[in-house]
Amino acid sequence: MAKARMLHKKISISSQVNKLTLSARLLFTWMIPHADDEGRLKGDAEYIKATVVPMTKWSFRRIKRHLEEIKNLRLIYYWEQNDDCFIEFVKWNEYQTIRKDRFEPSKLPPFSSNNNSQVETSHQPKANQETPQSNISESNPIEFNKSEYKEEQPIADKNPFKGPKELFNDPNDFLPDSEGEVAAKEAWGKLEPNNRTSFYSTYLKAHQRGLPSSLFYQFVSEIKQDSTIKNPGAVFNKKVEDYFMKGVEK
């Protein structure tokens, strides 16, 4: 297996890759050089921890969560077969060129929709169905951000805030599906990481109301700079209400 792999510059403006949390992006890119010549590697959290991110303090649970996040955006196939987990990069052959005289066939099983016990829930795309990495574009990043997330408008979430039931879910298990959700989760992590209910009732709710993602970061920065603030969540809520009140007054 090669000691190095190609990393195309398009990855930095890939719509799918940029929907990942920063930690998941790191894991996704760091797994690439550890894949064999057919784009596969073992997917057990213990193996990933020891091989790909041995110097991080990530738990096995966190690694599994990131793998699920990457899988859900269909950047990898991630499945279980005969009590072992495996990973295969979806568009491996489009971004990796291996000389025939150096190519080594994979010793790991390929992904197949016939796998019995699967961690992978998104099956291999049909011939006329685009895969995530096929959307990688060299378009202007600024234009991309506006069209991809439409951050000025409320976004329908896959994990909507519905009421008290969701307040018991661990926000760390929430997988962001948009730039706004990433901003909401990061704001919660900066201001109230020990208050799990506030993630849904304050930060995710603000995103669903239509708070632009840029304001999440602005509000967090302003709050963190004021050392006299004792209840950052309440201050954040006040800033959100002021923002929407100004919109009504206009």
C-alpha cells in the first residue's frame, strides 16, 4: 500500500465535505492516506483511533459518530460484515491514480448493497444518481456559500426541535446537516456545553427561526469577550430576540 495519496484542491470547496463538522472533516481527509489501493480500510473505531488519529483524545464513541456523519453525507460506505466494520471511499478512482505495476488488490471486502448487517444505510447510488463528490465544483466559494445554505432563510432540519422530548437527547450525538446547524452546535459548545437542553431550546431553535450562521459566531465572540457575563445563554437569547425585533420594526 502506498505511503501517500493525492488530495485534490477541490476538496476545500466540496459542498458535502463542508457540511461536515471540523473534526469530521479532519478524520475524512486523514483516512485517505490509510486506505488501500482500492480505497478501503478497516472501520472499527479501535483501528481508526490507533491508525488514523492516535494522538487525539477522541473516544471510540466520538470516532463512530464522525464516521456516521461522513457516511450520512455519502462520502464513504461504512458497513459491518461478519462482525467487522469496513470503510470504502465512494469516488476513490476519480481522485487517486495508481500505477499498474504498483497496484495491490485489496484484501478487504468491497461494499455491496447485499451486505447483511450494515452500518451503512445509504446504498450505492444508481447509475443516474450523483454521488456527493461528483458535486465538487471549482465555482466561486462565496457564491457557493450563498446558494448552498441560503442562510438568510429558515431551513427545514432533519432533527427539528419539536418539544420537551428532544431535550433529553445528547447534543453531542446531533449530526449537523447545514451550515446553520454547524454554527448552532458550535455556539452551544462555546457557551453552554454542560447544558444539553439549551442546545435545542436556544441555539438550534434560533437557527430554525432563521438566524444567519454568521451571527452565531458574532454573538459568541461578543459574549466571550465580556467576562462579566454570568449567564451566556440568556445573553445569547437576548441578542437573538433583538435581531428579530429589529427585523419586525423595519
